[in-house]
Amino acid sequence: MSRLQTIESWQNLKNRYEETKNLHIKDLFSIDPNRFEKYSVEVGDILFDFSKNRIDDKTLSTFQELYAQLNFRKKLNAMFKGEKINNTERRSVLHTALRNFTGEPVYVDGVNVMNQISDVLHQMKKFVHSIHSGEKLGFSGKRFTDIVNIGIGGSDLGPAMACAALKPYAKYGIQAHFVSNVDSSDIAETLKIVDPETTLFIIASKTFTTQETNRNAVSARKWFLSKTGDNQEHIAKHFIALSTNELAVRDFGIDPENMFEFWNWVGGRYSIWSAIGISIALFVGWDNFEALLKGAQAMDEHFREADLTQNAPMMMATLSVWYSNFFNAHSQAIIPYNYYLNRFPAFLQQLEMESNGKSYSKTGTKLDYYTAPVIWGEAGTNAQHSFFQLLHQGSRFIPVDILAAVNNPNPIENHQAMLFSNVIAQSEALMNGKSLDDAKRELRINGLSDEDVNFLAPHKSFEGNKPTTTILFKSLTPEVLGSLIAAYEHKVFVQGIIWDINSFDQWGVELGKQLAGQILPKLNLLDVEPDRDASTNALIKYYNYHKK
Ligand code: F6P
């Protein structure tokens, strides 16, 4: 049996589930009119409303006991203090240090990493200014107009999501492009629209050994040289690297002068705050990048200080565990009602699923409970016209996070009011549903026969009692975005503490990578391989037969 199952409060949560599983959220509001005040939290310009969830005081106090029994505070401080909590890679986990403006030192192996961080921030700031001011120009003396970030996973999703989210803050007329996929169409489509004389290529890779990124970087370099007279010296002006691996950066042909360093205690999916964020700074300016970091820092402080019911990331994690492990929720939907947050669900997919998609405890015991749910989502209101049917009437239990800004940077007549009315309506509808009797009453009012009423009513009734967490913010500013990302990062950390897993490694992505490496040379051979199964051999043969 896993350690978690032996903890008394965990067993008490099972009882609590049995006692409360049939309670309806709308009844919880009738019982306790102060529910919203109790179960909502404001952090800076963000309001987290947890009150439309299937929780009550007793359940939360049982979680409170669980956190105490798990020594949660001690574990939280261990992360912020740089202890090597990533035990399978023997590394500290210090993305929080990257946005630490408190002046407090943070040590790894006796070294205050704040000095290195501030050096790189300084180097980044200088570089960003020199591009914006025109001090640094392309090889032909023209200003940079485009940046192409070549990276994948954490070296792509964070900056790509943030550049999309902060588009209204873009200045200096720089277009940001992101190439991640080894599918050649990704780089080809980007290279069709950029000008080699005015494009800066940013090779973003923590390890600098990632197959897709290296392949794309080589293709970009080849294209660049072919368009610029094959002059290797031009590379220095148009290629920079963001990495922890100086040797590989040199090997690729990028001068370490043009390398922005980060460190192995920054996880890929937590690296937006590091040099990996340089494309954000180039796109929206240094002041806005710094505001993003400061927003995250504000969330760090909140997370370190607030008690459970007033602690946004802890509440998010508590609800996720409550639903995953007791209500058997297999997935969690993320619905930003915000055009600019369209990449936020994809970013959270990596953050949550790569971090907590694990089946073994930190000490190597096979777990006997569920860990990370599937994270998925799409911007509203579009999502309402695709999968909301399933959220409302499907047979799965799916908690939903709804995110929305009150103010729109592009106000046009009543668009924003219409958008916002959908935010409110959906969380209300998911909670209230519509009873069979109400459905029948409505059909009768519309003049339907008894037979039609009885036939149609079940199809027109909604169970309701579907939990939502609504996260509202005044406007989607860089500070707000920083705080939101940090809230989800900490949610993932808290989940990992409860599930007793290392949220900071990702061994699960290795096997596919290894096999792809083995298969690549075989794609030119027609012979079947006796060691491979018939399906794999047939698929290889199909490729070889049909390729042009
Ligand atoms: O997919 C696995 C992974 O290691 C991610 O964790 C990481 O963000 C991504 O690949 C890219 O890695 P790198 O930045 O080293 O190229």
C-alpha cells in the first residue's frame, strides 16, 4: 500500500466523499449565503472564485490536516530554499529564484544563484535594448523586424503562449514567430514570410540535444546562409542561443557571446522566467517582461504566506486532487474566455501532464491512486459550440476552470458584454442544470403535447452540479499573466506533494525519443527486421513504398 493510503486524513477524505457526494452545489449556496466570501480569493488584480465547487468547511479542514500530516510547509520552503527536491535528477527546483526581486539570497551547493541570475538578466536587458534601439543591426545594416524562436516543449510553449497573450503590449514593430515541430512545413512556412536581412533566430534549448530543435536550427542556418551569400560571419549577427549547454552551442557555431545561459535547476516547462523568455522581452519590451516576472513573484509571496482557504494555488490543487482521487475525474477543462489566451491550455498541458503524469512515488513505489488528470481546453465562446455539450450532458465528470478578463483591449460596442455574459451563464448553467420537471414545464408552456413533453424532457434536462472555478482579472496585463502562470505552477507543486511524486523530471518522454532515433536510419531500408513486430515493420514498409 502506498504511503498516502496510510495517512489518516486521506482515509477521512474517503469518508467525507461518501458523506457529501450527493450534495448539490446550489444547495450549498442556500445553506451558506457567505459561501462566495469564504471560498474566493483576490490576489492582486485576479479574483479566484472557488465557491462553485463541491467542497465545504469540513472537507477543507480534512485537507488542512492532510497538508499538516504531509509536512507541506516544510516541503514548500525546501523548494524556495533550493534543496534538491528533484530527487531523480538530483537537482534543485528554482524557477522561483528567477523572479525573486526581494534581494534575499538563494543557495545551490553553497553558491548564491541570485548573482548568476542577475548577470544573465542584465545581459538579456542589454541585448533587448540594443535590438530595440537599433544599436544592433542585421548584417546588411537593417533593423530587426522579425524573431524566430526555434525550440520545443518548455522552450516553445511558454514564450509562444506569452507572446500571444501579450500581443496588445507588443512594441518596436517586431513580429514573433515560433517554430517547434520537426515537420518541415513548420519551418518552411515561417521562412516563407521572413527576410534574412532583418530576422533574428533564437535557438532555445535547455539541453541543446533535442532532435527537433537541432534539425530546425540546422535548416534555418542553411536557409540563412543560402540567402546571404554563404558568409559564415553573418551567423553571429543573426543567431543567438538560450541554453545550459555551452559546449553544444559552440559546436553548432554560435559564439558563446551570443548565448544566454540558464541552469539545470530550471525545468524546461518552468523556464519562461529564464533566458528562454527573451523572445517575450524582444516582442513586448523589457519593462513588460519584468512586469511578468513581478506578477509571478507576487503569486509566490501569496503562495508562501496564505492559509489553505485563502491560498489560490493550494485551493486549485486541493480541488484537483479531490476530484481526481475521490470523484474519479479523469480530466480537467481549461476555458479561457479571452482571444489572447488561446495557447494557455496547451501551455498548461505540458506544465501539468509532464510534471505530474507519473505512476511511481518519489521513492520508487508503484502508486495505487490516480495522479495528473488529462488537461484540455479551448478558448470560449468557440468551445461552447464544440465540446460544451459533453460538459453539460455527457456522462463524464469534468471540472472546469474558466478564465476571463473584465476589460478588452479592443472594445467594440457590446462584444465584451456578450463575451462576459457567456462566462457567467456557463458557470451558472453547469452548476444549476435544469431539472426534469423544469424541462417539462418549459415544454408545456411552449404548447407541446403530453407525449412530446415526456419524450423530449430527458433530452432537455441537465443534471448540473458540475464544478467550475472562475478566475477573473481586470485586464490581461503582463503582471496578471505572470501571476496566473505562477498560480498553476504552484498548483502542480502542491499536487505533487499530495501524490508523493517528483513533479520535476520527465523520464516518460525518453522511450519514444530513443525509438525514433533507432527507426530513422531504417527508413531507407526495405528489409523487414525480425526483432520488430509485424505492425511496426509494415508501417515502415508503407512509408518506404509511398515516399516520393
Ligand atoms: O519533451 C521533453 C522535454 O525534455 C521537455 O521537458 C522540454 O521542455 C523539451 O523536451 C525541450 O527540451 P530542450 O529545451 O532541452 O530542447
